[in-house]
Amino acid sequence: MIKKFIAYYKPHWKLFAADMVCALFIAAVDLLFPMASRYAMQELLPDKAYAAFFAVVLLLVGSYLLRAGIQYFVGYWGHVLGVRMETDMRRELFTHLQKLSFSFYDRHRTGHLMSRVVNDLFEVVELAHHGPEDLFISLVTLVGAFGILLTIQWRLALLVFLLVPVIILFTARRRLKMNAASKAVKEKTAGINAAIESSISGARVAQAFGNEAYEIAKFEEGNVRYRAAKKGYYRQMGIFTAGMDFFTSMMNVAVIALGGVLIMRGSLDYIDLLTFTLYVGTFLQPIRRLSSFVEQFTVGMAGFG
């Protein structure tokens, strides 16, 4: 299924490649700031090289201005890429529907099919745009940040590295729960669409025979099932979000604790600890992006499947 999903990028590979190059630049700027700050505080300020110091500041300002422009490109053209893929998918899906037998339409209600053609594809296209971008930025930032952290203080870097598998394990386990809950929501959404389509198309008949109360009761039954499924999904998402916030906060606490011990022993100075703290913040951004990617992947692939 993933291989088939990736095939939809092929007609738009140039735009996709441009989006990935921009994502690489965004990750590079995020990695640049803490290192430039460390250089300015350790080398330029003690030597009173104020002109060079402000030159570094201007360089950072220029980098972030350029980053903002590139972020606009990613936000606009990335979504355009997603819409183009959505158009291709909807065209292919509608063409496929035209070739199916009468027995297929006897087994599937119109509301279910409409939900697949409209609602599910919207969530698929969000995955198509944000998924590769978030995954790519996260991997580049994680690898780059960890490499730089090793050059600053390997003990602190190893501490952070040891906490990452715990977060990944938690993410993988919660993903399975969220995937099951997301599929349940998809099924209930299609059921509500089918009930609405049936009730609206048969409204004249229902009113003629005085069956309005029956139609309302039938709709309410599906509505309650949808609410229960959505509640289950939000419960799993809440557990996932709360767990990620806890683990990322503990990473900051652990860095401050071990960093304090190293400062007491004379193995680390305050500027390096500050730089390391900045990099931990940079390190946590891709983890949060991966968290967002997990949610998008769960919902998007449930719709694509």
C-alpha cells in the first residue's frame, strides 16, 4: 500500500524535490543558531570583537528571513503538491467506480462511497504533503544535532541518545492504538454519510408515511456510534500527546541535572551548557514533528486503505 502511495509522487517529482530541498534548508538553519550563538559567546565577546559579533547577529537575522520565505514556499507549494496528488487520486478512484459491476453498488451504499471519494482523500493529501517533509526534516535535524552534541559534551549527548529509543518505543506502541481508533472513526463516518444520503433521498416517502421519527432515531443511532468512536480516538491521541510532552520535558530535566554535575566537576562551562540546552530544544523539535507525522500517517493511511 505504501509503495502504491509513493507512486503518486512521480508525476510531480520536480515540485516534490524542491519541497525537500527547502525542508533541508529549514533544518540547516535550525542547526546553525545554537552553534553560531556558542561561537559568538565563547570567541567574539571575550575578545571584544563587537563588530564580528553583530555581523554574526545580522547573519542569523538574514538566515531567518530567508527561512521565512522558504517556509512560505513549503506552506504554499507543498499544499499545491498535495492538491495535485489528491486530484489524481480522485480521478483514478472515480474512473474505477465507473467500471464496477451492479452487484458492487448493491452491496455498498452511496454515502459510504461518497465518504471515500471526498472525506478520506482530504486526510490522505495532508499526509502526502506534510508526511515526507516532516520525516525528512526530523531525520536531518536529529542526526545533525546529535553529531554536534557529541562535539560539545559526549556524556550529555549519550544521555539524550539513550532517551530517544524510549520515546520511539512509546510512539510505536501508541501508533498501533491510534491506527485502530482512526479506522473505527472512518467506518462510523461512512455510516453516517450513508444514513444521511438514504434519509435525504427518501425524505418524500418518509414524510408521506409519517416515518420522520423513525428516520431521526435511525440517524441518532449512527450519530451516537460515531461519537463513541471519535471519543476513543481522542482518548488515544490524548495519551500519546501527554506521554510525548512528559518524555520531552524529562529530557530537558535530565540534561540540566547531568550538566550541573559536570559543571561542578569542571568538565563543562556555562556557555556549553546553554548551547547544549539550545540544541536539546532543536533536538526536541523533530521529535514533535515525528509525533505529528505519526498522527498524520495513522489518519492518512487509514483513509488511503
